[in-house]
Amino acid sequence: MDDRSNAAPLITIELDDVLRITGWNLRAERAFGVAANEAVGRLIREVLPVAGDPDAWESALVGDSEDPEVRIVARPDGEPLHFEAWSQVMRGQEGVVVGTTLSGHDVTARQRQLRSLGIESRMLAAMLDNLDLAVWAIDKQSNFVLQRGKALQTAGLKRDQFVGQNYFDLYGELTNVEDIRRAIAGEVSLAVHTEVYGMHWLGWSLPTLDDEELALISIALDVTESKRTELELRAKLDLIERQQEVIRQLSTPIIEVWDGVITLPIVGLVDTVRTAEIMDNLLQAVTRTRARFAILDLTGVEVVDTGTASHLIRMIQAIRLLGADGILTGIHPVIAQTIVSLGVDLTRVAVFGKLRDALVHCLGKLGRPSRVKA
């Protein structure tokens, strides 16, 4: 191996007619980790065994190679190395093959990158073929250069149907068009909802400012079914809320039984939340009707907890602050015990056993002439 071969940028290996190494340059030493004095004189299959194919080097004696061939060889340290090489056959008198020269380089890193790109490509293809996605890209002139994804079929579109056409000519009327313009300018657009082709989409637009060709890559997920489900649930919730409002109004009807007298018959279970609603409705009714008396009829309530009983008493006090008198009727024995256990002073609160008695009391008060102090 002369100085010229040792200075060559490629790995150079010279072989005789039985594939015994006769030349091994410096680039080969560095790539394979084998010194020239260790390699020369040995068969190449011993120095550079090809994984799974011990006769792989035989083709190097057949003829000059038009294209390089990549062989995976094992280095002395056990690490695989991808050796891409051309072969140039050397012939003697009468054209008899007397040897061959291999020229090539280590492409291990490139092969790993290609393998990684291949895996990524297969992963992307699997996602586009099986998930409800549509992926598209536009160039610096906003023209489509790619359209892929299973969701395109759902929308009635073909693969790459709009390639070469301008995005804004086709979709300039969409609600998310300004998001696309900002994305082209460099602002990432995430999870933007839009509706087109009768379908709901959730889109992510990713600018590619450093790309010489592309301006934008966008991924759109078909969320039509989930959107329909969301709308159905929202409609059901609205219906439930309206029904609950009707139930609340029916369960706490405020009746104006006489000018200046309103009554609130309470029926069923009374908890803290419902008591708060009752207070709010009752105080508004007192203000609206300018009532002088508000009768809380507890005939339909058999039990309340201490917190609710305390709330009822505060309700009577709040009614008094609005200039009206609060009256309790129909108190059950259990409720009476609860109120007593709270130690509440009811001496200033009119309490009657029946609603009729309370009405008689109110009418009597309304019919009594007011006394004017001198």
C-alpha cells in the first residue's frame, strides 16, 4: 500500500485472487480498528466477517461494481459497522482475475439515521392510516404540497387532492383563517376548533420558518363524534337545569293570599342548600309585593337539622329587616324540639298551629287602624 493510498479519503483494501488481504490503508485501520500488519496476509472474511453471510466477499472478484454495496461487518470489539464499498477487479495476462480493490467508507451513522427515519415514516403512515387525522402542508406561497390522512376520506376528499392550489383561495372564509396566517408568520397555533365539510376539527398548526420550502404543517383531528356528544350532553344539562328550576319553583310556591300577605308552603326535605334558595326567593317576593306579612307554613316538613332550623330563624329575622313580619305555622313536634335545642328566642315571632289561624291574625292586623303618635 503506497503513500497515495494511505492518504486517500476512502477506505482502501487490496485483495488477491483468493480474497487474501494484500493492502490495508490508514483509513481502514481507523475504521475497523485493525492495524495493517495484523490484516495483511489474512483472508478478508476472517478480518471482516459479514453478519449472516460468510461468502459475501466472493462477489468482489466477479467484476467491477456499478453501485456500492453495503455489508455489515463485525469489528474486533464486536460492534457492527456498515461498510459501503465499490469493487474494482484487477486482471492479469489473458484477462485472468488476479485480485480486486475495495474502496468505500463507514456509513454506520447514516444507516442508523435512515433506519430511524424509516421507523418514523412507518409510524407516521400507521397513524395517518388508522387514526382520524388529516395532515397537510403548504409552501412559502401558501400552496398545498401535501394532504394525507384517514380523516380526508371521511370528509369526502382524496389524498393530495388540493396539491398545487392556494390554501386561502380554498379556505379563506373559515373562522380559523387568522390563526393560519399567524402560524405562517411564526406563531404556533394549538387546539383550534373549526367546522368544515360538515365535520368538527381540532387543529394544530406548526410554522416551519427554517425550512426553505415549507411554511406550515398542520394536523387536524376529526372530533365530530365527541363534539356531537358534547352538544347532546350540554342540551341534556340545560334541560335538567330548566327542569330543576321548575321543580324548585313548584316546591316553594310563594302565594299572595291577600294584599300585603304572602305565604310560602314548604313541602318535603329541607336541607341547607334548599333553605338558602327559599330565603332568596322569599325576600325577593317580600320586596316585590311590599308585603307586611310573610307566612312560612311548615306543615309539609317533618324534620330539619339544626343547621336548617337556624337558617329558618335567620330567614324570619331577614324578613323583619325588610319591614315585614315573619310568621311560622304548622311546626311539627320534632322541629319544635330542634328549635328549642338551639336556644332560639321566638318571643318576638308569631307562631301558629295552622295556616288558617295565621291568616286570621294577619287580616286582623291589616284591618286595625294605625295609631299615630302625637
